[in-house]
Amino acid sequence: MKKIIITLIMAFVLVMSRAACGGNDPSEEATSDTTEEIAAEEAMTAGQTPEYTDFSYVKELSSETGFGMDVNAVLLTPEGRAVMRTEGELGQAIGWEVELADGVSDIYVEPFGNGGFYAILLLKPEGTVSEVNASALINDKKVEIIDRLGAFNDVKLIEGVKEEDAYSINAILSNGDKEPLDEYLK
């Protein structure tokens, strides 16, 4: 009987101490941080608050690792605008949300080389490809768009290819041919 009373007292003390310390209510659901919340926390730590616009988009490519360059998402709106959401030093330098281009039909973010860098590619309705220069983002903290990558005029889609020890990116043309884009990437 003595053990039961001690157990009940200890349980009561535990419940009361959790309540006094602001413990979690077991009826509350656990929530996970979204990419925007994580980016906001990182920015606040650096003394800045990211501001993301709430808008509709038809495609989102996001990364919790920032694609290796402080970019946490690339979005395509129904109107054909490509928008990049940033974080960290890049976000502080160029802004948290940057419009890359309009008149875009599709967006791609693919690893290339050894996989440490990603290419952000924008496919235009006329079949041309533009690239967001990863080197300029990483090294210079600025957005530089390279238009008409490879001078192709009839690209229908982009594919990332994992090879044995590296990644490559191909443009698939309207006739089905595959053309490598790696040599044009900056």
C-alpha cells in the first residue's frame, strides 16, 4: 500500500511540475517545421526576417539543404513567372524572394558534376533554355541569367542523369534527340 501511495504522489508531482514549466499538452498534435519556418528561424538568427509572398504556383522544387547555394525553393506561377526563394547569406544579399524570369513554361533544378552544385534551368515556350548562373549565386551573391543555353531552339524537356560517378543534364529536343547541357553550365 505504501508503494502505491508513493507512486501516486510521484505521478502527481510529475504532472504538476510539467504544467508549471509549460509542458506539452498531450492532446496537442506535434507539428513539423516547414521550409519557410526553418528559413525564417535562420534569418532571424542572422538579424533579418525573410518575407515570402503567398501566391499560387503550379510547380515547386524545394530543398532543405538549399541546393548547396542558399536557395530553398524555385517556383513556377500559373502566369509563367519563375521565382526563387532564398535563405542565409544569399537571401541577405539579394532578397528572400527573387523573380528570375517571366514567360517560363517549366522549371528544373538538377545536380550536375559531382552533385555538389545544382543547375536551375528555365524552359521557355519557344524551346530555349535559360540558366541561373550557380557560380554567380554562390561566389558573387547575385542573380545572373544566361539565356539561350547551348543555342537550342526546340527543347521539350530537361532530364537529369546519374552516371556512375557524376551527374549530367540533357536537353531533350522535339525530335527526341538528347543533347548534353553540361558544357554550357556555369
